Amino acid sequence: MAKKVDNSKGFLVIEVSTPELFAKVGGVGICDYCNTPAEKGYYIAVLNRWYCPDCYAKFCGRAKYHQEDAPIEKQNYEVYAKLLGV
């Protein structure tokens, strides 16, 4: 089941399995960063991208939160949270 995950940077993120992603959104579980398949991944609302666990961990380590991105991040998150039942 998809769920919101917390991270140290404060990004809005949803953890979701590939089967659930496919069933509810139509995504096939290919990481938008490294292009490899994964059984579960993370929808990162500020990027509007789905990352595998490895790429998500790297993103969390290097990314910096910018407050000016908050409106679009929130908008993206609300769309996917509704689709995924979060």
C-alpha cells in the first residue's frame, strides 16, 4: 500500500510498489533517474519523478529544499496522493 514517507529535507514523497503504481497510475516501475526497474520506489513530488530506492537515497543526500518550489510540489503531491489513496 502506498504511503507518505518522511525525509530529513522535508520533501513530499510517496513510497509505492511497482504493481500498485501500474494499477493506479499506469507507471511500469522504471526509475526516472537511472532507468532500471525496481519492485518499489518513491514518487518525489517536487521533481514529479519516480525513483528506485538507491536513487532516492542519493537524492536525499544531495538535494536542497527550496521554498519557492513548495506550491508546485504540493500540487503534484495532491494529484498522486489522490490517485494512490494516500
